Amino acid sequence: MAGDVVKILGEDDIRRSLMRIAHEILERNKGARDIVLLGIITRGYYLAKRIGNNIKVIENVDVPVGALDVAPFRDDEKRTDKSEDRSLINFDVANKIVVLVDDVLFTGRTVRAAMDAIISRGRPRSIQLAVLVDRGHREFPIRPDFVGKNIPSSKEKELIKVKLKEVDGEDGVFILKM
């Protein structure tokens, strides 16, 4: 039935997923040394901040967290003002392990634009990808390193919506039938 909304993840599920992702990042990289987190504006940034807070709890280390605006680097969306870059990054990415954070991985176009945006700021040692939701349907050969939840979905008939307290007043992941 069109218009149906199904809640897939609640607040506790998101909290646990982000804590697990923080542990996986630390395990893969043998600690927090040289790690920086870049969240794709808007919700990816708040997820990156939460992962950064989790790393602080686990390792007692503050990792730099920044907000990355990929709009100037997109090839699939029109933008009225390409000169405006809303990124908030007050650290160098050169020779760092950049963990790119986003809410939903779908076609991979946003991540491709994000990699261009990162590389335009310097040459990182590596770029790793953390997403809260992987819904499949790639158009580019992009695979996440850290995933909160895999949610197979219909490309045309379903939409995945992530809500976060910082933006939407509540935490949740929803499937909307179109």
C-alpha cells in the first residue's frame, strides 16, 4: 500500500549500531591514531559526531570530526550556487585515515563526490566508509567498510528515511512505500 511507513531501527538500535561501528573502526585501525571523521552534511555529520563521542568513551581520545559538503562535487544534481561550500573542517586530511560517515548508502554517487571533496583538501593515507544503512543498488563500485544495518529495498518503490534528534527531533530509520 503506497504511503506506508515502517520503522526499521529505533533509538536504541541506532545507539548500539554506532557504538559497534566505533569499536570496528578502532579494531581495524589498531586504535585511534591518525583517524579523522568526516560526516557528509547533514545527517552524516551528526552520526560522525556520535561515533567520535563513542571513540572518546572507548579509548579516551578525541578524534577530529568535521562536516563535509559534497554538493559542489556532485555530477547528478543541479546547484544554484556552486561557489558556496558549507564544509566545516578545521584539520588537515593529508596522511590521515579519513573515515567518511553518511546515513544511507544507495547508488554511491554521494560517496564518489565526497571522495573528490576529500582529495581536493589533501592526500589522505586512506579513506574508509561508515554508513548507518546500506540499502544496495550501487551505480558505482563502492562498498562500505562499516555498516550499521543492511536493509535491502526496492530501488523505485521504497525510500529509506533516517531521522536524528539533532535534525528531526527523534532517532529512527524508516522505510516509506511509494
